[in-house]
Amino acid sequence: MRMITKLLPLMLLSFGLVSNDLSAQITKERLNSAYQTFATSEKLTNGIASFTVLDGKTGAVLVANNAATGLPTASTLKVITTITALDILGPAYTYKTQLRYTGEIDSLGVLHGDIIVRGSGDPTLGSDRYAQANSETLLNKWIYTIKNAGIKQIHGRVIGDDLHFNGNDVPGGWNWTDIGNYYGAGISGLNWRENKLSLQFSPAGVGQPASLRNNDHGMPQLQFINEVTTGGNGSGDNVYGYSAPYSDMIYLRGTYGRDLKKVIEISMPDPALYLAEELRLSLNDQGVMVDSVATSSKRLLNQGERLSSDSKTLDEHTSPPLKDIIYWFNQKSINLYGEALLKSFGLLSGNRSETEQAAKLLAKYWEQKLKIPIGELNIKDGSGLSPQNRVTSMAMAKIMQYAKGRPWFDEFQKSLPNINAVRMKSGTIGGTLGYTGYHTNTAGQQFTFSLLVNNYTGSTTAMRQDMFKLLDNLK
């Protein structure tokens, strides 16, 4: 009897281990079975899905279906950019923007020189998401600083220095229908207001022109060609802007719903110039007259003029730390932030800020860190907006799993949206849907997963619900 009593705990422990192993095996089988049902849907007759699930504690592979096939990522790519930035730059990394001046200030308070705003690629400069970085706060601080330096008049220019990333640019491969709109805004060495402009329309009768209610942005060189017409009630926002970096002409096309009351946002062709002009106008309003037009370093360089290296610092603005930047980057899927981060760690790790070269450095980093083959990270930008991105779900899941062991993981996990009761990042772009994230089920099992779908048929809503149903098997 005593022997049986002694053996009982060992038997219960052994049974528990077998039970846990069995439970894990059932989960694995259930996930694979659910995936097969999902993958044989008519919605994927001409498409493809890739699904990787890792044990969130050990990293062991539980599910790997088409896991080595590179697919477009849409915005799920943002998790790779985020993790790379946190690992290379660190969660406390900040950008610095300097307010400087050239020349001399005479006894009457006249600056015989230029006011320069020198950027370092800060994507949050002028953004309303951060109290310390919004445009009103910065403009007021800079005007106060200029006045406090004894400057009462500027016999020179206000210049936006955007040469840190060689001016304003968009990654190769971005679509023409994207780059003129707020989500396709280019990345500049001197960003401003997230590089977007707001427009308001007044609808008329269906099929009639929808007129612009405001087209005065203090940028006289910008010309809007408005071809937008009024759509029917319930047709919503189908307005697209068409422009390129440094364009002075912006075409507006599409339809604006008759019952719509919405501000339309388009991309800013030259954010450095826009900032410089806004500062110039604000200085004039505050009694500090500037007698020359605003400009940017890139425009001056194209005219054969380089800024003087002999300048003095008036102020240095520090951006929010990276751990705060990634929150809005992933929560609101701001493409501009991804391109800034990609260029920033490319510059730091390999002295290459060009998008193409920085993306290659990113792939090389993970090849060295996790032995992920270069071919599994064929990346063209930092945000996922390029339809040419090709990443495997296995590579994405492995990088996500790596993040769990890093000291900044909590900050990263908090940046991921809560979708369908799962902490995960979504991605949507023509014919592509994706989700990648983490989940701990009621039994305490932890999962790291990546699910990508390409070239599905039917509505995005229907495909999304099928994907949620598959991921529900992790719960």
C-alpha cells in the first residue's frame, strides 16, 4: 500500500506529461486540419496561402504550410522593420532637428543671413500625435528662440535642410495611384506634418464637379487640377491625388460621395519647403519680417548652391523615443514611419540610407542573426506598401519569435493592435491580406504566427473572416 502511495505522484506526473504532449499534438493536428479546410476554399482556387505557427515558449514549429514561399506582405512587413529598428537603434533612439542661422546679427537686430531647419529624418516632426512635436508647439518655440536671439528682421531666407536622406523620395516600385495620397507620402530628410495635406470638397449633383473648399495652404507654387466629380449617396471617398516628389502640380481625380463630410488627405510633394514657408509666414505674423522666399536645400542644390557649413545652432528639437514612435507606426500603420526607420538603421549599420541598400542590409542582418536565407526576405521598402515585397511566413514568424526574448519586447507587443481578440498586425493591399502576431490561449499555450494570403477572390471582408476563423483555432 505504501509503495502504491509513493508511486501515485510519479504516475500522476507521468500522466500529466503525456496529457500535455497529447494536448500539444491535438492542437497541431487541429491547426493543420483547419488550414487544409481554409486553403481548399473557392476563394483560394487561383490564390495561395502561407501559414506558420511556432510554439511561443520554445520556438518549435507547430505548423508550416507553404512556409518557405515568398509572398507579398502588405503592412505585416512593419513588424520586421520595427523589430530590426528596436534591435539596431534601440528603444531610446531619438532624432534631432536643429534650428540654425548663418551670417551675423547687427546692432539693429537684423540677421544678414539665413534661418535653417536641419532635419535628420524625424518622421514625427509636426505630427499631432505627440504633444511635444506638433506643428503649433514647434513653430511657437522656434519663433520664441529666434526672437530671444535678438533677431527682429531677416535679410535672407528660411531654408528647410532636407539633405540628410538626399531630399524627398519614394521607394522604387510604389504605385502611381499611391504616392500622391497621404499613405504614399515620400520620406524626406526633413519631414513635416507626416508629409500630408488636407483638402475639403463641396459635393454637387451626382456626376457634377465636386469643388475644392480650401486650396490655400500657403504654398503659392502648388497648383491643384481638380477633376473630382460627385458620387452617389453612400459611395464614399474615392478621391486620389496624383503627384510626385517636388511636383508643383497635383491632379485630383475620382469621386466624392454626395453625402460625404470628410477631409481628404494627400501627400506633400516637398515637406521641407512646406515647413520653411510655414515658418516664414509665422515669423512675419509675429513681426519678424523675412525679405526672401522660403526654399529647401535640395532645391538649392539643384540650382548649384550648397548651404554654408558656417552656421550656428539656435535650438535642437529631440523627437519622441523610438518606443513611442513604433506604437503609432503599428497601431495606425503609418508608412512614412517605416521608411524613416529603414533608412535610419541602414545609415547606422551600413552607412547606406538608400531604400534598396538599406533593405538589403536588413535581410543580411537576419541572415547573420537567425540564419534566415536572403531569399526569404526579398524586401523593397520598410512599410509593405510596395507590391514587390516577397517574404516567407516562416521568416516573419522566426523574427517575431526572436523579439520575445529581447528586453524591449513588452513595448513592441503593446504596439500591435488587438484584432479579433488577438494581438497582431494586419496587412491589406490589392489581392493580399496578412496577419502576424502572438496569442496565449485559455490553457496557457503560447503561439507565434504568421498568415499570408495572395490573389484571393471575393470580398476582402469575406476573406478576412475566413482568416479569423482559422486563427480562432489558436484560442
